[in-house]
Amino acid sequence: MPHSKVAVLGECVADAFATGNASRGELALRVLPGGSPANTAVALSRLGTPTRFVGRISRDAFGALFRAHLGASGVDLTGCVTADEPSTLAVATLDESGQAGYTFYAEGSADWQWSTAELTAERLGDVSCLHTGSMALVGAPGAEHVEELLARTAVHATVSIDPNVRAAFVDLAVYRERMPLWCALADIVKLSDDDLRQIHPGESLEEVCDAWHAAGARLIVVTRGPRGATVSLDGERATVPAPATEVVDTVGAGDSFTAAFLHRLHASGLLGGRLDALGLDGAMEAAAFASRAAALTCSVAGANPPWARDLDG
């Protein structure tokens, strides 16, 4: 396996799940470490890819939880900033199918306060790939600096993004406005079919993929829940099936898919440039492996991605 690192840039979020009975005047919150980029970093490291997380982690109690969680999975935290601002809190509710909805408490929190002086290439180190996405791409004032770093990094490394749309955090118009730029910066765009529908309602997957390829993204991967995942490489498309699984909840499943997909490309020596050696068969194999990782995450509660040993065989 290649020895280069993959860097993941973005937020840590305290995911709070409500328990108790509000109608009786009492409600308790069970807090677990989350945030799409942090989940992706944990999953990558558990699969065996050397992973550096680049984030602004608060000094508060939630920040201590994040550091312990990331560190226990072997994630390199030397690229992180210790921040004075509070952590971001997301209160999650699950519907009958296990899908999570979130209410965010994020005003002035640590994750979005990047400055040009903080967000440097030196903080990334020597990486073959930089992955980012979710709220880090849209959280002001830091999002502008994240885009600037993506542009600088794309010169020498593969860039991967996952918009991971959060309409409760920022207006959907922001995603629609920024997607062409993100596609111009990224080699890989991974998102869910729900993300795609929110960004481009009424347009087919094929239409959206073709537009994003034209904007610059070589590889687009759309996860589609029980319908599997569709891979589009320079407009050539195929779908891999989803493994059968008993769903407990879907929290973190998309992040596990992203991590496992990047892990497979990294292990094959395909990261580090513009994916020139990648063909559709290789992308489909990576997507099939990633679907297995996502299914395992769906089979347990919370964002608890599998380890490499869980995917052996």
C-alpha cells in the first residue's frame, strides 16, 4: 500500500440524540462525536490509510471528545488548530427508516473561523489526496479559505469533495452557486441522490453528471441507498448494487462510503494526480467495496465505521 497520506479537511460536530419524553417536561441528549469530514477521517484511518485530519477543534468538552475519538482510530491530528470558539452542536432526530435530520447550533463556532494564515499547505503536509466537504465548504467566513486551499492543492494532489447538503445550515442557493467552482477544483465529487435532487431538482442524474463533468470533475459517484451507487467517469456510467443489510440507522454511512472509496483508490496507487490511470472497472470495484463499508455502518447505531478486519474476505 502507498505510504502517502490522505488529508481530510473540515468540521467536527457534536451529534446529540434526544432521549426521554418531551411531553413530560424532560429531555436528555446523548452526545456522540460526528461531523462528515471527521467521520470520513476516522473511517479512512480504520481501513488502514494514513490519514491527517485538518480542523479547528475547540478547547471545550466536546473538543476533548473529538480528539479522543479521532486519536483512538489512529488519525493524525497534528494539522489541527486548537480553537477558543465553541464546538458545533447538531441535534439529530431519526425517522422510521433510520434517516437522520439535524438542527444545527453553529453560530460563531470553531469550525468556520479559518484564516489564510491558518489554512496553509504546511498544515496539510505531503498528501496524495485532499478530501473536504459538507459544512466546511459553505460555513462563513472559512469556506472562502477552504476553496483557496483546494485550488493550491489541486496542482499536486487529487482533490475530492462531498457537498453533503445541509439545507438547515445554509440556503440551497449557495450549493447551486458554488457547485461549478467545486467541480472545477475537484477530481472526485461524491454525493447522495438526495443531495443531487436538492441541488438540481427536476434534473436527471445523467444531466447533472454531464454538466459537472463539463465543469471539470472527472469522477462523480452518486450513492442511491438500496439502489446501489452510480459511477460516472468522464460521462461513462455504471451502477453497482447495494449489499443487503438490516438498517439500524444511516448516520455516517455516506462518510464510510467516501472513506472506503478513497481507501481503495489509495491502496491501488491511483491517488496523487488527475486519476489518469483510473478506468470505469476500477471505479466500479472501489464503489462496490465502499458499498460494503456503508452497509456495515448502517447495521450499527451512530457513525461507527468498520475497521479493515470487518471487510476482510
